Amino acid sequence: MPHRLHKETPQLVAAFEKRLGNDKIELLSTADCLYASGSKVDFEVVRYIAHRIVGSARLFGCEDLTKPALDVQRLVENGADTDVVIQAVKKLADLIDRKLVEGIPGPDLSGLKLH
């Protein structure tokens, strides 16, 4: 890994941790709205956040978040019942909390090709 990327890894991890915490808050807030409205927009917000978590969790080596986030994404895409989606969101939020306490490993940049 180039020296510059190695130096910037802690900042990348800190930014990911911050965004992950914000994603958790937004997921839970949107899930609360689902109870009241069942709005398609709220479902789409949940799907989008879960999709974003899938991608970044893979990059940062957080495979324990990837499957639960993918489950949330797929539940929304398949039109699952609101209660099922909310339960999956809560499970994902709990896992995010645990991951933030454990700490996030650095991103896997080994496959990155720089010219």
C-alpha cells in the first residue's frame, strides 16, 4: 500500500465510523416512521442506507455487517411486511453498535491499483 494511503487510513476509518453511526440513527428514525406511515419513500430510504452499508462494510472488512445490511436491503426490495423490515433494521442497528465498540479495521486496499 502506498505510504500516503497508509497514513490516511486512520482518517478513513474515523470517517466510516462516523457515517456508520449516523446511518444507524437514520435507519432507526426512518424505521419509526414506517410504523406510522408505511411510506414507500421511507422504505426506499431504509433500502438505500442498507445498500450503502453493504458496500462500505465490505471495503472496511466488516463482513459481520454485510449480511444483515443485505438482508434489510432485500427485504425492502421484496416488499416484506413492515414489522419484518423493522425487526431487521433493529438487528442491524444492534450490530452496528457492537462493531463501533469493537472498532473498525482499516480498509482493504490491497487490490487497489494506482497509476
